[in-house]
Amino acid sequence: MTQVTDTTPQDEGERPPALSVGPLGWMRANLFNTWFNSALTILILWILIETIPPLLDWVIFSAVWGDVGPEPCRAGEGVGACWSFIHEKGRLILFGLYPSAEQWRPMLVMVLFIGLVAASARRELWSRNLAYAWGIGAVVMFVLMYGGVFGMEYVSNTQWGGLPLTLGLSTIGLVVAFPLGVILALGRRSNMPAVRSICVVYIELIRGVPLITVLFMASVLFPLFLPTGVTIDKLLRAQVGMILFAAAYLAEVVRGGLQAIPKGQYEAAESLGLGYWRKMRLIILPQALRISIPPLVNTFIGFFKDTTLVIIIGLFDLLNAAKAALTDREWAGFYMEGYLFCAIIYFVFCYSMSRYSQNLERKLQTGHARR
Amino acid sequence: MMIKSMLVAATALVAFGAAAPAFAGESLDAIRERGSLICGVNTGLSGFSAPDSEGVYAGLDVDVCHAVAAAILGDASAVEFVALTAQQRFTALQSGEVDILSRNTTWTLTRDTALGLNFAGVTFYDGQGFMVPKELGVTSALELSGATVCVQPGTTTELNLADYFRANDMDFDAVVIESFEEVNAAYFAGRCDVYTTDASGLASIRSTVAPNPDDHVILPELISKEPLGPVVRHGDDEFFDIVKWVVFALIEAEEKGITQANVEEMLGSDDPTIARLLGSTEGMGEALGLSEDWAYNAISAVGNYGEIFERHVGVDTSLGLERGINDLWTRGGLMYAMPAR
């Protein structure tokens, strides 16, 4: 919005009245143009004045910072947020039960992970090498988390927790569930009755129950079917449960995209002599997935937040670790601080996903998108 | 690694088709082979089992597991903790995911029988109690007729309350509030005359949440019995015996004045009971299938029962509980160890 402005000095009488241009004019035109809008503006201003200063005061100015123990936070009226709670419990919230002497390992895993995600976000880096980087990165991350080699102490996955667990569960969950979802979506639109009915039954069965039920089945009922002494890793059971769940939802999202592709595209692909898989891979899926980006990201974000449900099977993801930190009687009652801290972390990740998807949509749009 | 464990599990499943699992019920062998005890604990209950700021589990229930590991393996740190929710805990034990459940679990008849569990003693006697403001001048729960009672909805707390008032032919109004913080706030704001939950919970709420702890009294009546203790699976008597006798050893040690600090010199004690317990006179360890220094290892790792209690839930901790009925039988409590001979 660049405007060419006339900078020649003007006489007092030649300038437009101050109330019709500049900030004052803008306010008059947009905020106070009718009596109703004026009333709304004043009401909103009043609400902001009433709420923002106390909030800032609580969050920043009167807050207790640093390694000072719970006493200053309980000093009485007028004490703001107790960030010393996060100072004391931040480690537990972010990394759960991971041994504190080995804490650099999950920290390094997070740095690696965020680095890889950041690299993948740049389209010019999309190549085979990036896939290799992810493959190697995944192995390195698992080795770092488990240890047991190169002089690193072995850490059982029952001790994993906090943010690495949340990110791990959701990333692995989505990476595995996505291709499964695509296959299910194709299966549901298949002409083969057996394939179609299997896919329909699977999708409807899984979508018909809440995720918490799937996790509960995986963690409580499933072990009862196994003979005594044979156990399948708790984390693995939860992960498989989440993959199965996410796949059903992703399948329906992808199917929505498939249905939006005009029949002519299928016929055109067939007239080129492409077989089923090449038709799907080269013509249909690229278009279908592109138009599915908004609902796909919606599902991703929902799934990322759904990982908090592992609380019911006793895994210390970010939110559960915060809850565990809050059970300490010495620090009892600092719920706002603990939950706010988690909320900010979740917001940063979800908002980044959302912004990135908007960016991707803009770059990939070829005529479907409306401006 | 996750894939690896999946493969292992798949192989195990296939192998099961051919032969019944050889290690079913042989907890002791499995623990020795693994080199660690797998202990199911709470996801977070301050004083009993909760991770501290460093992410290390601590508490009374946790120390029971440390003691069992010390007795079996000679290493109190050889414990792997698995956090379990209330719904998961019995399945985890039944399916063999954990060797022992030490997670504030109440000993009841159906759990002991139909669920296929064995309770290996009691490490904490809890029970539902009442707290009232001192200014009401109430000294007994029987004077509470017509009172407004703050209570969290739950399976037993609410039912016990109703049962108690009905049995004593008294009326009450329940103020039922789901959230822990809100029910505290309601009571301290005077919305109800009485607050009821487990006595250990009342004591810690009084010491940490009350604006002035001295303004509130906990009435002497306990209206329910909540004996909490470690649990093992049915069908493995050897391991059941070990856990049971480790608990007894901790109690016996307090009675005999054996502490973490003096257990070394107690090895040379003339008292025949102490000599048998600590293995200076041989025989007890062998009978349990353990080394003779089993009790010595347990006590030197975590101290006697009284020390564990004071360290995690006693008056000097944030929970601030009196020994009360958890004192030794010699001092009027219920803690009584069977003779080790």
C-alpha cells in the first residue's frame, strides 16, 4: 500500500479537515461511523482496559521469577504468576521421567527433529536427499532416546516423556497413518466388493468409537488376550492404537479429495493407457491431496492434540507430565502456570502447522483456490 | 527399537502356539534373569508415588519396591517403574506387565479373590474422615446431623458418606464438586460445614491449602477402611512370600530399633530376633529362596518402616501426617509384623 503523497507545503486553508484524513479520519470512518459502532468500540475499549493491565500484571510485572521456591508465590495478595514453578518443574514437564543426567539426549533429539521439520518446510529442499536425511535422522533419534550404545546409558521407553513423547507419538502416528489412510480411501472407492467392504467396515468401526476407547482397548483389554508373561510394549500398543485411529480419519479426508476430482480426469488418464496405480499416482492423487490440504492439516492438528489422551494409560506426555508436576504438595495449586506453559507449547506447534499449510496451499494452487 | 520389540512380541506369539510359556508364575526367576523388578506405581500421588522435579519416582509405595528389589537382587536401584492409572493397574499386574503393584491399592475381598490378586500386607492404613472448622465446636462425627458436606464425586467416598449418615440416622446436604481445587475452595470459603475424603488427603489439604491450618480439626471417626499395600499375582506363592516378608521385615526393623544408620552394627547384635532377621543367624533367607542378607539389604537401602513413613508422609513433610493407626502395635497402632523365625 504505497501512496504517492504530495509533500508540497500547503496553506492551512488548503489541507483537508483533520477529522476526515489521517488516523482520526480512519477512526471516524471505521470505528465511530454509526452510533451502534461507536457504542461497540467504547465497550470493547473498556473491556480491554479492564482486562489487559491486570493480565499483564499477573503474567509479567507481579510474577515471581527464578529459582526461589514456592514461598514467595504464597506471600499473599497481589502476587502474580509463579513462574518459579516452571523453573523448578520445567525439566519434568518437558522431559518426563527421562534420567536428568542423560537429559541432553532428548534435548538433542528435539533440536534434530525441529531442524528436520524446518528443512522439510522449504520446498526447494524437497528431494531424495531429504528423505535419506529423515531416515538417518529417525535412526539417530531412536538411538539417542534408547541409548545402550556408544557408552550411553540404556533408557527404557517407560521413562520417555514430555515433549519428545508428544512429538514422537504424533509424528510417527501421522507418518504411518497417512499412507494407510490413502490406501483405505482408494479401497473404499474401489470396484472390488471385497476390498471395498473391508475398508468401509474398518473406517466405520474405528470412526464409530472414541480414541480414548481405542487406547483403552490397546492398553487394558489387549494384554488380557496374551498369555501371562508375554507382554507387548505399552508405548508400542498406544502408538499402534493411535495409528489405526488416525488412518480411519485421514482416509475419509482423502476420499473427500478424490470425490472432488472430475470424472474426466479419470477418463483422460485411462485414455493415456495408464494402469490403476499409475493413474492414481500420477494424475488423481496429486490433485486430490492438494485440495485436501486444509482438512488434512485440520486432522493433523486434532491428532497432535489428541495425543494428550495417552494420559489414561499412564504415559507422561507433555500434559500428563505437567499434571504429575502439579501433584507435588510443596507446589500445590499452581495450575494456571502449569497449564498456561503447556498451552503455549501446544499453540506454537499447532499455529506453525496451520500457517505452513496456508503457505503450502498458496504455492500449490493451480486454479481451484479462490482468492 | 520399537519395531524390534514388535518382532520380539510377534515371535513370542508364534512360539506360544508351540509351547506354553515356561516362565508363567515364575516371577522370581524372571526378575533375576532381567536383573530388575518392574513395579507398577501411581502416575502421581504426592508422598506415595510421584515423580520429583528430576523425574525420579519417590514415595512410600516406591520405597516398598526399592526394598523388594534390594532383598531379591541386592540392588535397591534395580527397579523399573511403570506409571499406571486406576483402570489399568489390575490388568497390568494380571498380564505380567509389572511384577508387583505398589500403588495405593485398597485390599478388598473381591480384589483378593475374583481378580486373582494377592495382597502382601498393609503399608498404610487409610480411611475416610471428616474435617470441620474449629469454631463449630464439633468433636465427633455423630454431632454432624443436618450438616452441609463438601464431597468429590467418586465411587466410594460419596457412598460411604451416605451409608454413614443413614446408619446413624442423621441428615446431611451434600455439596458435590468434581474438581479437587474447587472442592477445596468451596470448603475454605465456608460453602459447607464439613469436608470429607480420605484422612491422609484431609491432613495434607489442611497443611497445604488451608489459610490457617489451626482453624480446622479432623474428627477422630474414620467411616471406611482403606488398607493400602503391595499386590502380586495369584499363583506365585514364592514371590508372594518374599514381598510379604519384606514388608514384615521393615516393620520388625522399626520395632527392634534397626535403622538405615545402625543396621551395620546391628549385624553383631545379641538379640536372637535381630540376628535371625539380618541373617547373622542363617536360615531365613534360605527359606525364602533369597540370600541371607535380604533384610539387611532392604533396610540399609530404605530404612525401617518408620523411617520410610517419616521421610515421605510424616509430620515434617508437606503431607504432615501423624503416625496414628499406622504406628507400631506396641505404641497403639496397627503395624504388626509376624515373627521371623
